[in-house]
Amino acid sequence: MVQIFKARELDDRGVGAMAEALAMDRAVLQYHLDRLEEAGLAKNTGGNYVDGTTYWALTSEGRRRVVEGKLS
């Protein structure tokens, strides 16, 4: 969640960019994003159909958890 919270550009919230920044396999990151979405903490905000990138953002509840939990 912190990675999405601190992202400055749209491209920083792409699955590939986040996986690289976190040194994590894309499939594992996608698993975690799916769980965050199920919990209402993150949402898929769209994608680039040319290169297949999908972008993610935190919900208001996700942002609250990062700030109030002092995760950032």
C-alpha cells in the first residue's frame, strides 16, 4: 500500500513498475493487489491497452490505513 501511496506519476502505479521497485515477481504482486482490492483498500484504475499495463490506486480507506497506521 505504501508503494501506491507514495507514487508520484501514473506510471509508478503500474504493476510492472511497482514489482520492479519492490523487487517482487509480478504474479506475486498481482496476488497482493487482488487481496487489497477484496479488502476495499485498493482498486484497479484502468490500463494501457497498447502495452498491457494496469494501474492501481488506494481507496480512501487504504489511504486512511497508511496515514493512521504511520506506514509511510
